[in-house]
Amino acid sequence: MGSRFTRRWFLKAAGAGAAYLALAGTVGSEPVESYPKVRSVRTPRVKPLLGVPFPPQDGNWAFRSRPDLNPPAVEVSTQAHEDTAPGYIFLAPEKGGAGKGGTMIIDDHGQVVWFRPLRGPFGRTMNFGTQTYQGREVLTWGQTPGEYIIFDSSYREIASFRAANGYDGDHHEFLISPQDTALITIYEMVPRDLTSVGGSKDGVAMQGIVQELDIETGEVLFEWKSIDHVDLEETYGTPSEDHYPGIDYFHINSIDIEPDNNLLISARETSTVYKVDRTSGRIMWRLGGKKSDFEMGPGTRFAFQHDARRLPDGTISIFDNGSLVFEDGIPKAVEESRAIVLDLDVDRMRASLVREYTHPDKQYAHAAGNTQVLPNGNVFVGWGRGLAVSEFDDDGKLLFDFKVSPEHKSYRSFRLPWSGQPFRPPIAVAERTSANELVVYASWNGATDVALWEVLAGPDPAQLESLGSILRDGFETVMLVQTSDPYVAVRAKDRSGRVLGASTPVKAKG
């Protein structure tokens, strides 16, 4: 993308696109009744340059129309199956190499739909996805340092907040409740005698805190601290095994809301999922770990898990990192992760395995990961530090699979429906290759309904006429345009030909 292409190369690519043009219907003479008529063009004056943009060699996209973005690319290894669920893929790649970290939406071809890079050379985003806030679908995520963000469908920020009571928020969880409150996680070091877990008497322990906040006012509605309810002896961690001083004994990583309005809390270092009374903070039961209240049936034991979620049918999904399993109560190291669904019989206090999903390449995630059961019954799995992202059908057949790079790993990954209408307009860049020829690059970051790009040109920004339309081709569509006029603009259209947005006219370079 960074090199200048020759006129000969452009003409060759344009010629190869003749069959492609036929797919666009009446390209170059497309009637549109919703705005003034333009000159009919019998010979197409706008042609696609096929194969541009090329898959990035260095693992990062570069766009002429948006040189400020540089999103990381993904490698699709199993193309999307016809039974793949609808929706886009949501990632929060970490920064690494020449590419940028941030919040990113891609399609099933690995093409970028929306990317918002981190503001600055350092930092991290986590838990990027959609939620419902004040009755509408929104984008939400957490980003360092300790900030939680909500965007609307036009990509405008409508809310941001931080943890209360003097704490720095952690980004393992950001859940909006049906009451439009926010449930977030916090990590805090507290003085503790660690001799019972092999540490010093004057040690420190990292506890997990849940805060429920009123998003608009920041008021704390509920606060729960693990150290008040979970003893150090429940941990499988050891002092100073991580990058924390003392011991990270709990490591809270997900919060969910139970049907009875209480909380489901996952703690990695105790290998336990806790049901917690949302009023008193009392632990109602433990699933897994050293003090499980449930008899764990065959295949139900999980270890260092992430992302415990109550499903509509009453079962619970968990991403089992799989770095430890138990045989006859004895821990045994295993290096294969899996997504599992468990059924809990609360009368008999017995857990049973309903389904499990493993990757053909035996993915192992020593950290991170999530399991998302989709409305059509498919299961979408972010393999965390295993770097893969997969979709399976209900029977475990792999329908879709791709990988992120090690430097751009994503804590969680989701498949979600989304419709974006950016408040900022499309962008066009025009580069002249001869007296009568231009190459035009068009993009609209975050727009989900664009099917066609129309090119307009003229001697003056106020005197433009249509030269034709072609099908959108990925994040940035590249077009060969026959015109000697100096000024160019593009208009984005949906499948019916309705204009969704127009760029500012630009003067061709070169």
C-alpha cells in the first residue's frame, strides 16, 4: 500500500475488473431519483482496481485514505461456513510493533469495519463489544488508565466514568445491568499474613472488588470485597508467581447477573465461580475449586477459568483455560483449553457437563479467553493467549477460525450484530496518474451499510457531476477514474442506491 503503482499496472488491473463491473449492474449510468439527475455515461469512467488493498505483508493494514489508523490484520485460516451466525467480530488488540492497539470491528473476511486506535504509545483496551444502555445498542469498553467508555451507533462518546471510592478500575469486566448501572472489577493490594500460603507474615494480597455504579452520577450502589468472604487458603496461586508483589490470590475476571438478580463472579486463582448475594455480599454457593458446594461430575472440573456466564436456558458457560485439572481431588497439569457448558442441579447440588468445545490444534491459553453462546446455538470462542478465535456449531464442528498476532492479542472476542452510521463523513484521496486518469481511494470508518461508492468530479468543488459507481471492496475501495477534472468527491450508497454520506471534495494530488 505504501508504494506508488505504475500507470501500466493500473490499466492491467482495471482491465481484469470488467467481469466484476457487471456485478454492479448499470455502473456509470445508475439512476437515482432521490437527488438531482446527473449526466448518463455509456462507457464506465469508474473501474475497480482489483487486489488492492493487498493483504498486508507486515501484519498491519495501511490505508491511503486513513493513514492515521494502521489496524492490525488477522489471518483467517478457516473461511466462514454458511452456518456461521450473522454479525461482526469485536476485538480489542493490544499494541505491538508498527500496528496500533485499540478497539476494532472486522467482518468474516478479516476486513476492518471500524478501528479506533489508542490515544498514545502506551495503554490497553479490554472487553470491547455491544451492550444495551438507556434502551439502545451501544459500544462499550474499558481502557487504561482506569476509564470506562460508552459510544453510540454514530461513534460519539455518550458516557465515560471511573471507579469510585478512590480506587483505580480494572478492565477485566464492564457489564451494564438492565437497570443501566455498571458492574466493574477492581484489584487492590491489602496487608495480609501469608504464612498459610507459603509467604511472609508481613505480606500483601491482591483482592478482587466488585463495584456497582450509577453511570450518570458515579454513585456506588454496591461494593463487594473478596478478602471479606474468601480465605487465602482457597487459592491455587503462590506468592510472587506473577508480576504482583505478595500473592494474587483471587484474580477476579468476570461478573454476570443471575436470574434472581444476584451475581456470578469468576476468580481465576481459586478456580471457582461464586454466586454472591447482591444485597449482603454473602457467598450463596461455590462452583469448583477447593470448597465446591457442588459435586463435580465427569468433565466438569475447570481451572484458572474465565468468563462465567448464565445462559437463558439456565446452564452456565465457562472458558476453561485448562492449565490444571483434577483427578480424584489431585491437581494434574494439562495444557489444552476448552469452552464448556455446565448444568447445575441446585436441588442435588451436582454439576454435569452438557457440552465442550476444543480446537483442532489443541489451543492452550495460559490466560484470558471467553465463551459466547450465540442466539442460533453456535458457540464463539476467544482463545485468549492461544491467539485463535473460532466459531463452532452446536455439535462442535468448526465453522470459522482466525488468528491474531502475539503482539496484538485480545483479552476477549465476540460475534455481535451491529449497525454503525458514523457522524464523521467518508474520506476520499485522489492521485493523478496521467492527464486523464486518477486513482481514488474511498473509506468510511465504521459505516456498516455501504454497498456502493459513487465518484463525482469537476472543475470546481461546487461543480461536480457523477462519473459512476462501483461495489464497495473492503475497508478502503480503490478506483481507477477517467477524468481530467481536478476536484473529486465520493458518495457512499446502500444497496438500494440511497446516499448515506458524502466526502468533502478534494483536489487530486500529482
